[in-house]
Amino acid sequence: MQFELSDFDAVFAVIKRQWRVVAVSVFAAILLGAGYLATAVPLYTASAKVLIDRTNGQVVEQLSTVGAVADEEASVLSQVEVLKSDTIALAVVDKLNLTENPQFNSGSGSIIGTAVGAIRSVLNIGGWFAAESETDAKDEADRKRQRAADALLRNLDVSRVGRTYVLEVEYTSVSAQLSADVANTIASEYLLDKLNSKYEATRRASDWLSDRIAELRQKALETDLAVQKFRATNGLVQAGNGLVSDQQLSELNSALIAAQSDTAKARARLQRIETILSSDEVDAVVTDILDSTVANDLRKKYLESSKTEAEISARLGRQHVQAVRLRNEMQEYKRLMFEEVSRVAQSYKSDLEVDAAREQQLRESVEQASNVSSTASETQVQLRELQRESETYKNLYQTFLQRYQEAVQQQSFPVTEARVISNATPPNRASSPVKPLILAFFTLLGGVVGMGVGAGREFRDRFFRTGDQVREVLGQEFLGNVNEIDGKPVSNAADGYDKSRAVLKTSSVSDYVIEYPLSSMAETLRSARLAIDLNLPSKQCRVIGVVSTLPGEGKSTISANLAELLANQGAKTVLIDADIRNPGSTRAMGRHAKAGLLEVLLDGVDYRDALLFNQKTGLAFLPTVVKQRVTHSSELLMSGAMRKLLSDLGAEFDYVIVDLPPLGPVIDARAIGTRMDGFIFVVEWGQTARRAVRNVLVHEPVIRDKCLGVILNRVDLEKLKLYRAYGSGDYYNSRYTGYYHDEK
């Protein structure tokens, strides 16, 4: 957003208007700060530093590895809270006997702080009626101890040094030695608390492990016994690394394979020898026959006879007796050999039957063993589950037993995760109050309060200050400012003139434009006449009502001076005091009058007999003499007699100035509004709210439409300088002084 010069001017104008308020507020705040510093008790701060040593903690952290590693930031901040805990505070209170320490229990604040504390105690209405019971009396020592701990914690500050594992413990009190003692004791009690908490945790872990070990021991025994009972119940006899049934099945399978091999060999030998017998071949050789002595002898004889027969048949012929005899012997030998072969074949057959029977028996045994092994395999599924459960409990038992031994050893191993790296020493200088900082704070506080008050004053400043505000808020022409005028008593010498018909003024205010014709007020009223003449050019007599929103805004003064100005300039002018309920013009110019407007309207008195005249300017004045309270003033102003009066005056005078009642409290001005040619609206500068004036004009359209302009009355020229905007007419008001000659 673009910053305009007018915005800067507005801000600068606000500063000029409210700087005194801010200055007074700052000055008061500085005095308050000086009073605080003068009464404040000096406080001393001592600090000790504690290192969270993670390396020592690794020894004891072996006890439990279930949890994950904690976040380091959260861990260090947790130690800060431990140092600020009630446990540490109560331990320090007991060790240093702070409940009986006069320095600790003495007030540590200024007189201002003591007064605030006293006010709080007085405002604690609940404490007035609290009855002290026997239990409260018994616990008084505990409450006193707790109050001391609370006071200690209020003056304690624990902070982390940068991103390190170092914690700085600071304590503040009225005594430097006490601050050092408390800081060192807090650090030592923190280490002791860490050691005790470690011991308690280890002891609780040992007790828990002991109970758990006893439970696991019983579980291990029960599960192992369940395994053995299951084996016995289901016949799962163990032999080495396997079951007996599995070993038997393996052995039977081996024997069956061997038997099958023997049966096959026997069947092959039988088939071979049966082939020899069926082929009737003498030359066929069978191993078992060759091993027979009888068969070998018969074969030898058969071969010798065959050889001899072949020789004889070759020499003597096949029919030789000797050859025939040898062939007969050969047939006999052959028959005997085959008988021997048949006998061997019978033995082979017998062996085959034996091997086949053995094979069948082994096959049945293998089948039976297979069934047993299959049943055992199904049962072993449950057995393995029982074995796993037994092994689990056995391992847990061994693990917990080992942890228990470590925990027992840990109870007598005093290691903490912290150590003091810097002890507190009594400080040489007070840490509080810091005078420059306190004064700066109070100065800033005063400035803020002053600006707040100034802003509030500006926010509540809803009055008319400048002509631009008149134009923007009311939409009416601004005629000018009339400055505040101090009235002075005047003499009313009227030599050679009837005083009963003369205007006798009580103050110089009503005669100001005559005494000072070159004043700013006179210029404003000349601007009003110009507005009247320009807006009512065709009127032979101009009837002008002077009104205001509230009583006391100076409309009577404006009316009198405007009428005097017009009369002094040669115009025939009459001033009518139409404020029947509060005739201000009459009090200022005609206190001595015996008759006036009421007599003209009610009793038919000729207005000429009621007029008062200013012999100096020729102004005619029709006063209002109130002899008793008039309740129907608005009806009088609306009456035909008033209409006739205005008509008669219009025929004789050039200007009829009517001093009307204010618009806010009564309706008289509204009643006569239609008979006025125009209105001059008077607003008191800095006193009449803009909203009130705007509402009056909004609800009175007759007056609004006939309003010739607005005059700001009783303007404070010095303050007006603070509301001038650059480029406005008021901004150059200082340059107009050469043209104005106001009262000195």
C-alpha cells in the first residue's frame, strides 16, 4: 500500500497533540523506576554446572536393552525438570535447614513488591475465614517445609548450556553465600537422587528377575517333563540322534534289499540250469556242477570215451563192436551227468524258495515298520512343539539367570550419569536489579502507557476541529472559525438617549465585531453574510435563523455579533431573541427590557414599542422577557402572530436575525424552520460530538437543506495548530495574522 504524505501529516499531528501526555507518562514511569531501584534489595546469583556424562551410563545400561534409545534432546530437558522438582527442593530445604534460615525467609523484594504482596494477602478473602483444624496444626511443619521448597523453586533457574550436555544451576537470594550453598547443594542432591534412583531401579529389577526366574525354572521343569511323558506315552524311544523305530526301519530296508538280490541270483541260477536240462547240451558248463566231483569224473570219462570212440571209428569204422560199446558208455555217462545236473537243479530250486520266503518275510516286516514310523512321524509334530516350548523356557531361564547375576552385582556398583564440573562460589556483585535495564524498561513502559493513553484520547476525540471535518462529516459549507473571546464588563453610557429603549450590553463579547472590525471573528461573520447574500439573492428581506445542537455553544454571541456586523455595514437589521425558554441574547443585551417577543405574540403589543436600539450601529433588538415559565413555546413560534411579525419586520428591515433555541433539547427551531430563509449553524469547537450534529441534520431535512454554513465557535487557536493538515486553509492560518487584529 502506498504511503501518502497526508498519512504522515496525520501521524505527525497526533504526535504533536499527544506528546505531552507521553512525556508525562514517561516521566512518571522513570520516577516509579527510580523509586523501585531506591527500595529494591540487591540479589546475588550463584551458579553450578552439572555434566550429564553418557559414558558412565553405558555400564549400567547393560541391564535392560528392551527399550529404544531415547531422544537426546528430550533426555537432557528431562534432567532439567528433575533438577527443578519438589523432591530435590525438599531435600535441599532439609539439608540446609532453610525453614529456620532468616536470610532465606527474609523479604527479597523492594518496597513496591512488599506492598503488592500485602495487597494480595488482603485480597485473599478465602484465607480470612479458613478455620485451623487439628490436622492442619499437625501438618504445619510440612506446610512450612513445602512453602520453603516453593520459595526455593521460584528463585531457581536451570538451563542447558548451548547444545551440550552441561546444565547450569543458578540460584538467586539476598545473600551471596546462601546462593552458592543452595546451588552446590542442589547439584549434590541431584547426584544423590540419581544414584538412589539407579539403586532403586536396580533393586526393583533384581526383585522382579528373582520372581521371574523362579517362575521360569518351574516352567522349564514342567515343559521338559511333558516332553518325556509324551515320548513314553507314544513309544517314541530315542536311540542316539533318532528313534528306535526309524533305525529298525532302516535296517529292515537294507536286509530286504539284500534278500531281493539273493532271490534274483537264485532264480537266475535255476533258470540257467533248467535251460541246460532242456537243451540236453553236455558241453554246457554250470559253476556249481563243475564244483561237483561226481560230475567232473563222469564228464572226464565221457570225454575219454568220446575220444577213444572217435579214434576207433576213424580206424575201424563206426560199426565196430568196440566203437558201438564206447558209444553206449557215452550215453550212460551222459545220463548220469544229467541226473547230477537235475539234482543240482533241485538244490537251486530249494535255495530259490528259501530266498523268496525270506524276502517276503522281510517285506512284511518293512511294511509293518513303515506304518510304525509314519505314526511316529505324525506324533513327532506334537513332540517337536513340546520340545520347542521346553527349549524356549530353558533359554529364557538361562538369560534371566544371567541378568539376575548382573543386577545383583550392579546394586553395589555406584555409578551415575552425571557429575559436577563447576561448583558455585559466592558472587562478588549483585545480579539484580540491573539499573540501566530497569530504567530502560520503566521508560519503555511509560512510553507505551503514554502512547496508549494518547491513542485513547485520539480515539475519543470525536469533535469538530477543522473546516475539512465540517465539509466531510456534515456536507455543509464551512464559514470560518471564531476564537475564544474573554468578555469584559462594559459601560452603557447613553447620554441624550432613552435607556429604556437602548441596547445595554453587559459584556464586550456581544460588541466584539464593532470593537475589532478587522478580527478573525469579524471576517468569519462577513463570510456568513456573503453566504447569505449569495444563497438568497432574490430576497428583499432575508430571515436567518442561528441555531446550535446543544445549549452553551455560543449561538447567542454569534447572533448578536452577526446582527451588529450587518447593522454596522449599513443594512437595516433586527435581532430577535426567539429562545423563549433560555433567552441568552436578552440577558446579554436587554436585561432592562419590560416587554418583548412574548408580549407581541400574546398580548398584541406593537413590536415597535418593544424594540431596543443600539445607537452606535442602528441595530434593532426584540428581546424576550420571561416573567413566567412558558410551556407552549413551539406553538407560539408556529402561530399566525409570529408569521405576521416576521412579515412586518421583513417589510421594514433588510435582515432579520433570529436567535433560535438549540435543536437537541427542544423542538422550537424545528417548528419555525419553514419560516426561515436560511440557517447559520454554530458548533462549539472541541466540545460537540460530530455524531450528534450529524444526527440532528439527518433528522431535520428542512434545516439541513436551508443551512447556509457552519461556524466553529470558541476555537483554541493554539490547539488548532495541532489539527492542521498540510494544504488546508487552517494550515496557513499563521500567515493570516497580518490581516487580522484581534484583541491583545
